[in-house]
Amino acid sequence: MVKELEKLKNRAAALFLAPGLGLYLLFVIGPLIFSVYYSFVKWNGVGAKEFVGIANYIKLYKFDQFWIAFMNNMKLIIVSLIVQVPSAFIFAYLLYRNTKGYKAFRAILFLPVVVSPIAIGAMFSIFYNSEIGLFNVLLDALHMGSLKRQWLSDPKILLYSVMAPQVWQFIGYHMVIQFAAMQSIPHQVIESASIDGAGSTGILFRIVLPMMWDVIQISIILCVTGSLKAFGHSWIMTQGGPGVRSSYLTVLMFRMAFLERNFGMSSAISLNIVVMALLFTVVFKRMAKRSSIEY
Amino acid sequence: MDKIKDQSAAVLKYAVLILSSLVALYPFIWVILSSLKDNFEIYSNSFGLPQAYQWVNYYKAWTVGKFGVNFINSVLISFISTGVVVIISAMVSYSIGRIKPNNALYTFFTIGIMIPLHALLIPTFILIKNMGIMNTRLSLYLVYSATNISMSVFILVSFIKTIPSALDEAALIEGMNFWQIFTKVIFPLSKPGLATIGTLAFLNCWNEYVYAAVLIAKPAFKTLPLGIASLKGQYFTDYSLMCAGLAITIVPVMIFYILFQEQVIKGMTAGAVKG
């Protein structure tokens, strides 16, 4: 009887699993494996594949466009870390301090997160327009006309103009994560600290900030992996150009695959992105664990 | 003295919050207002309300700009893919979280969360080409369903584990088969979890660009993000048309967000726990 039930369970488990597993193998795991394979061949997508070993990788590391795009990703990571994590923390903390209407503020600050990066990028293309764009019109209105720029063609600021909408868009994301973590700090801890005479700055730096370290780590990881995956804003605003000046690795990968039909090199770029993201996550988590405070 | 300090701190706090809310919100308001102005007025009256509401921009975006077709495609693709994801992820989660708890399979399904979709793009393109379904909505139904499974299983398995197992054991003893337990016990009791994965999958599908860009070239099957991209290429100087197209893309997501705010936030931040 028990044996029969087990048999029945096994059959049911397999049947329930099948459709999901099939789709997942076909469109996620399979492509991942093929990506690795393609990175070792020379192929334009139609002709015969020629196995070239690690030649694609060697070519890639000698390719200056790869390093330009790589550095753009690094800059995006740094800007995201400097801007997103602290401002998200400040917003979260402001909401946390008995703020009336915190739900409305949270809802508004999160709003840009739900919009497609393609739409956000297209919006900012209009804002950056030197004639009708919001930024120059605003600067004129504030009598700061000297700060007006050709936001998307001045090579000095181009990359930062492309980064700005992305950084702006996802502050609310980090804020919500950090706010949720703050709310889970036990009230007794804060109360007993203020009874003991701790001021609000003391509570912030001695209690809230240390207890938030775990979630700040998550924020940092998400900044890095999110920046490595960045694509839409750059693609829609400039196609990564001129040249590859505002390209991220994903944009370079996309151009190499679908404009130049160099599937081998392109796959090698995607593999680099995957490995960088995984490596950072694993190494950072390990390092952070060592420095984490136990309660 | 302390009271004054407290009050000025409170004023500062609300000032910062209100100002940053404006920074978050105003770009969208500007686009929506501009979508109702003509090109000259966007320039001459950048911040004000439209003097005469140019609803014709929407008509133009819907027809000439092809946003009507794009909108219908986005609706179809987002709803169907979401439906498929919800059902098959619930089945997978029931299987590996309940009938035969299986940690190895759970890990296998959730590693997908960490894989950047760009890494799957070329092989998926080749696969879809070989399957002979390029330029079909079917290609996106399949790809979107598959790429949303990982996160959905991650959220749902932990949800299903909170349902008391006495319930389905009792159902089993009463003679229900596994399919009946799934449809009559597990599925209804998982509704909050299903709502979370459904809203998340829906937003992902609505906003997705790269797969669609690679798999769909025929205008008849393009989605809204593709519509924006081609509009930007063709009519970029027609700003009121652009703004109307953007509004057609953005406003539905905003309404969706306002209606399902809690689920949207829960779903989108669930991945954060996973890191």
C-alpha cells in the first residue's frame, strides 16, 4: 500500500514537473550550454562552424573596443554604488522615521522601476534634446544657461548622460529593499537605546546602520550585477555610439552578433559577463561574511 | 529648543521627500502633458498645461506610428505568457516542493535567476530559427514563459511550503487524485503567491526588449518596446508623436502598478533575497 502510494507520487511528481522542466531546459539551460560552445567556434550564423578553441577570447582581450565597453561598465558600477546605495539608504531612513504618508512616498519613489528601460531611455533622449529638451529648457528657466550642453553628443559627458536615467530609475528599487530591512529591526532595540539616552544620530550610526549591513551587501551586489546587465538605456539612446563610446559589454555583444554576425566573439563577450557577475557575487559574499557582525 | 530642532528636522525631512518624489514623478508627467501638445507648443510651453488638447497625437501614434498593433501584441503576449508561467510554475513548485520534495531540482530551477538573459540570446535566436517560428508571437510566448520560470519557482516553492501538509494528506485520504489536490487545494491556497509571480511576469513581458528585437522583425507582431525603438529611428523629430507613443506604453504599466502595488513590489524585490 505504502509502496503503491510512493509509485503514484513519483508518477505525479514527474507529470507535474514535465512541462516546466521541458521549457526551462529548452530555452534556458540549453542556450546557456550552447553559449559556451559558440564562444569556441568561428561562425556567422549560416555557414559551417569552425572550432577555434580559445581564439575568440584571445582576440577579445586584444580588442580595444572590448576594454572601452568594459571600462564603461566599471564606471557605471562605480556611479551606481556612489549614488544609488547612499541615496536609497537616506530615503529609506527618512521613511522609517515615523513619516506620515510613507506608503505614498514609497509608491512614488518606486514608480520608475516598473517602467521599461527602453521607454525610460527614449524619454531621456527627448529630455536631452538641445532645443526642446527638458534639461536645457529648465536651465534656461533657472538662468543657468551656461550649463546647457549637447548632452548626447559632447564626448566628455556622453557616457554620464547615458548612465543618468538608469541610475535615477533604480534608486527606488534599492530604497524599497533597504526600507523593508529597516522595518524589521526590532522596536525594542531602538526604544531601549533612546531610553539609555542615545540621540537620533547615535541610533542611526550605532544601531540602524550596523544592523543594515546585510541588506546593504545585497544592494551592492545588485548594483554590480545590474550594471553588468545594463543594456536598454544605452541601446535606445545612442546604440552605444559614437563608435563604442557609450557601449556597455551587452551592447557590444549585441552589435557584434546581430550587426556583424560574429557569433563566436559575441558569445565570448556574454560568457565574460556571466563569469564576472557570478565571480563578483561569490567573492564578495565570502568577503562580506567574514566582516559581518553577529548578533 | 529641542522642539524647534525637531520641527525643523521634520520640515527638512518632508522637503527632501517631496522634492525627490517630484524628481521621480515629473519626467512622466512631462511626457504625458507633451503628448497632448503639438511640436511647437512642446518647445514654447514646456512646463504648462496644453493650450488645446491635441488628442490627434494619439490617433497618429495608434495608426501611423503602429502603436495600435504594438499594443495588441503586447497585451496578448504579456497575458498569455503570464498565464503559462503561472500554471507551469505552480505545477513545478507543487511537484518539487510538495509531492516529492527535491532540493537538487529546486536549486537547478533557481540558478536561472542569476543568468543574465543576454547570455542566452544567440542560442535562442538560432533555436527559434531552426524551429521555424521566427516572426511569430508563439516564439515570445515560449521564451517569456521559460525565462520567468526560475523566479516564479523560487517564490512559489517557499509559499507552498507554508500551506499545512495536513490539508493535502486529508484530501488524499478522501480519495482525491494529485490533479484534484492541485486544482482544488494547492492552487487556490497559493493565490497570494500566484498573484506575486503573475504581476512580476506580466511586467517582465510588457517591458522586455532584447528577445523581441531579435525574434520579431515583422511590424505586425512587434511589441510596444519595439514600437518605441522604431519610432525613435523614424520619427524622432516628431516629439508629440513620440510622447504619445511613450504614454501608450507607460500609462498601462502605471495603472497596473497602482492597482497591484503590493504584489509588484513584493515580486520585483523577491530576487534581492536571492542576490
